[in-house]
Amino acid sequence: MSKCNIHNNIRTFRFHKNEMTQQELADKVGVTRQTIVAIENGKYSPTLELAFKIAAVFETPLQEVFSYEPQ
């Protein structure tokens, strides 16, 4: 299995959004807490739709929450 090339700043954004929990973020975007954990840890790449939903929760552009590093 190849390493995920999508990096994120979700944990930082959660902290700055009144220390939002993973569960609160999961509820807002319609996924499980485990999905948020996997995305934060770089073990799962979100769909484009989910990435946009997460960025919308933080009211920030997608490229500030996620970045892609080609191999």
C-alpha cells in the first residue's frame, strides 16, 4: 500500500475553532469519527466532496486545509 500524498491541517483548524472535537467535525460533515481520525493521520484520503465540506466547516479555502505532494 502506498503512502498517502495528501497532507492536511485539520487538527490545527479544529484547535483554532474552539477546540472542536473529531466527533463534532464528523457530525458536521456526515462521517464517523474514525474517518476523521484516519484522514488526520494520513491513512485515508477524503473524497473531493468531503474535503470541500471539511474546508467549509472551517470557512477557509480547500488549499489551506489540504495539500498534495506528488511522489
